[in-house]
Amino acid sequence: MAGKVYFVGAGPGDPELLTVRAVRVLGEADVVIWADSLIPPQVVSLCRPDAQVHGSASLTREEIAALMTSAAAAGKTVARLHSGDPSLYGALLEEMRILDGAGIDYEVVPGVSSLFAAAAALKVELTAPGVSQTVIVTRAPGRTPMPEGEDLRALARHGATLALFLSAARLREAVAALLEGGYAPDTPAAIVYRASWPDQVVLRGDLAHVPRLAREAGITRQAIVLVGRALDPSLKGPRGPSSRLYDPAFSHLFRRGRKDER
């Protein structure tokens, strides 16, 4: 019988943020391939004692593909562990393409993104009512080119909450582009280094000061940068915005607002 590959989101770092399904798959897998440069060892401690465990940091795409396809062809269950959620900034597309070509069945197990772990660390609502209802997830240009129309200046024009992945080493250029695109220098911003890890670092400040904050803290990788008015601490004050969903006067499918009562 043919085996199966599970692309598993390992979450941002804290093993307690793994999903129940992820824990189950890890406990059942015969072969585990994990991003050992980004995922803590405590996560793979959940694997079976007799499982074959391979770190992917030193492997090429072809070597990872060979491990997955040969194990699945032999009827084994394979867990391919990606940091965060597999659908964001991973090698998921190319690995699924390989399995499709080999006729191997696979499933994607979503994980908690470091974006949401960062928001939790900051204790913010990214979509604060009346402030921001849009979240843009992007990155600074680097060795992976940006598609046409997705440069930071263009995205900044929306004024939405913006999350920068994979950009800690290019913050000066990224912030300059965001300022040129329309964000004000005093727009609230934050850097969260290794969100949910024991050595997590949270830095807050204005957008214009973000490169200096990162430089002084020695942060050049494994950090999420969040930008936007939704990060303003004053929003949690007594005069901050509130959702209409639980307003006594707001009607919806499950409750009639008081002003509508007859």
C-alpha cells in the first residue's frame, strides 16, 4: 500500500502551539523531515522513538524529494515539518509539485504562523475596528524578486496593517520604501524576534526608528516587523474603538438589537 506525506505546520516555536492534528501526525510518522534551523528540538521529541528523523537545513531540494518519495513509495507515513504555517514563505509549492509528479498522496496540516504569535506577544488586534480591516503580508525584496506591483512603496499606499517577513537584514531599505509609499514616520511599529521562543524579544517604536531598534538589539533574522495604526497602545484605552458585533443596538442573525425590539 502506498504511503502518504503530511506537510505539517510546526508553529512559530513554542511546542504548545502545535495543533492537535500536528501532534498526532508526528506520533504516527515513520519518517520525519524537519526544518532544524527554525524549529526547536522539543517539537521532534514528539516523534516515535523509532522514527527516522532528518534535518532539512543541510539538504538540497532533490535530497528532500528523494527522502519523501522513497519513503512514501515504500508505504511509509512521512511528516515534512515546516516552521509556522506551510503556506507562508516555505518550499511547499515545489515540494507538492514533486509529489504530484510522482503520484504520491499528501495532505497539508496548517500551523500557527509567527505573524499571529507576534500579534499575541504585542497584545494587539491586527484588524482593529474603524482603524484597519486589512492585513498585508509581504517581505522586502532580496534574492527572491518581488512580482510586479508588489513593491513596498505600492503596498504602503493602502495604509493597512502590514507584516514584513524575512526582512530583518534589510530593514533600512524596507522602511525607506514604506515611508516613501505613504506611511507617516510616527506610524506605530514593532519588531518581534523569535516569537513564542524562550528568548523572544519585543521592541516597539515609530516606523522611522525601527531600523535603529533592530540594529541596537542585534536583530538580523527570525523577526517579524509589524506596521500600522492597529498597533497604537492607546486603542486599548477607554475611548478606543469597539466592534459593533456586541453592541446592544446591533442586530444580526442570532440577536435582535434593542432598538429593534417592539
